[in-house]
Amino acid sequence: MTIDQAALGRAVKAVVAAAHADDPAALYRAVMPPAGTDTPPAEATAWFGTLLIHLALTAAAASELEPGCPREAVSEWIGEVLGPLPTPALLRAADPGRIDHVEAVSAAADHSRYHEYTVDLIRVGLTDPDQAPDERGVDAHCAVTNDKKARITVMAMLGRLAAVPDGRG
């Protein structure tokens, strides 16, 4: 499958705009392959994987972090932009009638994992051209590409970390 670069560019801009607008419906539309639900599974996987890398590169470029910087620096930058990781208590407090302790603990663990995937993907974008990417970035790419919930969440996080299409950060 050859990925239409113009469509990919439009998708990156749409994901960033939807993430900054906190518009889940627009985000879901933005990540869809150009052929939508008619896209064969192998082509959809290639599309999602390529879009994920382009979002990571866009977020890395917006970070102003130095190539090869430590994971901790990337994680701190993400925390500064997106805020601290939610704790089970904060998640439960958001809707105590609907979210029980077990769900809150599970959601906090998921968010922590997505944060780590985002760190590793951004670090791919901060890899010096002469250096091989950290294997954690490759592993994160595979995990996110193959998990629908992780994919949309991490793409939204990367979109929020990227500069908005009209140049505002």
C-alpha cells in the first residue's frame, strides 16, 4: 500500500486540531484512513502506523527538546503540557457514582502506560539520524498500532503535544 502523503498531512493536521479542541468525534474522523471503514485490515494497520509516526515526529518537533535527550526530560515535558498523570482517587472523584475503585485503578494504569508509549514515540522523533531508535519506541509503536484504545488515546496525546495547525502552540 502506498500512503497518500497529502491525505496523511491532512490527517495529522486534523488530529492535532481535534485534540486541541478536545473533540472526540472529530478525532475519530481524523484518524480514519482515506477509504474509511472500507479499508482492508492490512492497509488500515499501515495507515495507523504511519499516522502514529508522523504525529510523534510532529510532537517531537514542537517539543524543543534536544535529540537524544533522556526519557525523563521527555516525560517531564509531557507532564508540563498535558498535566500530571491521573491518580485513581482523581479519576474516581470525577464520577464517584459510576467509577468504582477497581475501574479507577485500571484507568490510571492504562493512562500511565499510554504516557510511557507517548514518551517512547516522541523519543523516536528525537533520535539522531546516525543513531538507531530505542527498541522501546519500536515496541511502543507496535503496541499502540495494534490496540484500538491505546491508538486513539496516544494519538490524542501526541496531537495535544503538537503545535496547532495555524501555528499556535
